[in-house]
Amino acid sequence: MPSLTRPIHSECPVPPRWTLHGAVLALTLMGGMGAAHAASATYPAPIMGTETTAHAWGIETRFAQTAPCVVEMTINQSTFMAHMPEMIQAGLFNTQVTPALQKQAPHYLMNTLQMDVTPGFVHTLFTQRDAPARCHFAWSYTDLNGTRHPMVNFDVTRQAHDRIDWAHLRFGDMMTIAQNPVVDREFDAQVNQETIDVTIALSKSGISADLPSPTTTARTHSP
């Protein structure tokens, strides 16, 4: 599985939004997420290894329940933003993600990160011995004041996972296996607005981000 520090956005400083209902999903599995030991681990083993830099960049995962399976994944916004220079240096984000753009679009960037690491988490869980038949995955972020906010949640079955060729993950594969996707309405609105802001900021710099219109993506919202 590719390394978390592998450059993946060479053509565009930030990839399109992901709302699980038709937006583009990143092709690259982010490494270090526990896949190295997944084959020998028994459920419910951690889905993110202690060696991964994702911890340092603000991601935490935990089993909220093991039966039925519920995995909670959280991004600490303060830690995430503080380590943005390191992520840019590592190649996770393009150098066009300037400090001004970071302040302008934090939700867009956090959504980008969860979009990139989600396949690795899903794959790690379902390759554990005695993995459940289904698991619910829920993303949230903790804002600068320490308040937790929902982002997106969905279900994945082991049967759907097993249909994916994980050695050759293709464009859009994760979208095909996610079930019951729900995007938090407030978070979705924030990402929508920041998508527009990012597009405008990049166009002013003479850069074409080739981003989809935020108003054309169908999605299921939380109440």
C-alpha cells in the first residue's frame, strides 16, 4: 500500500469534494494505516497503527462499538492546520495550498484528508481475521474551540469490500461500496462555500483546479 507521504496531488493543489454521493474519490490509499499488520490482526484490532504520521497530523480512530461495529474517525482541526506545512512538504498537498488558502478553506482541506485516508481504514478493518459482516464509519472533526462536529458517515459490508480489487484501486471504487451515506448539512454547506472560495482563489492565481460545481452533487443530509 502506498505511503502516507507519497505525493498524490501533483496536478491540482486540492482535489474535489467528496460527499459519498457522486463526487470524486481519491485514487490513492494513504499508507501506514495499519494495513501492514491487518492480515495477521484479529478484529477488533486498531485500524490505524501507532507508527503512522496520521496521528501527528490530527487523525484519531476508535471503535465506538464492536458489536455491531461502529468506527469513529476524528480530525483535530488545530493539529491538522498546525502541521499543514509538513503535509505540503510530504506531498500530501500541493505547494499552491498557501497559508492564506489554508485559513480560507479548512473544512475543504479536512474533507480532502478524510477522503484520502478512508479507503485505507475500510480495507484494514475488513482484512482482519473475524471481521464483522458490516461496519458503520463516522467522520467528525474537533474545531479550534474543542467542539466536535459531524462530517460524513456511511456503512460498508465485508461482501462489498471483497468485491474491490484493492491492489488496483480504481477511480470511484469506494463510492460503489459505501451504503447509507449521510453528509452533515452544516459541514456540507461549509465545504460547498469553501469549494467556491478555493476555485476563485486559484483562478486569480492563474490555476485551473478543475473542481466540480458544488451545486450539482446529489447527497443525503443528516436531519
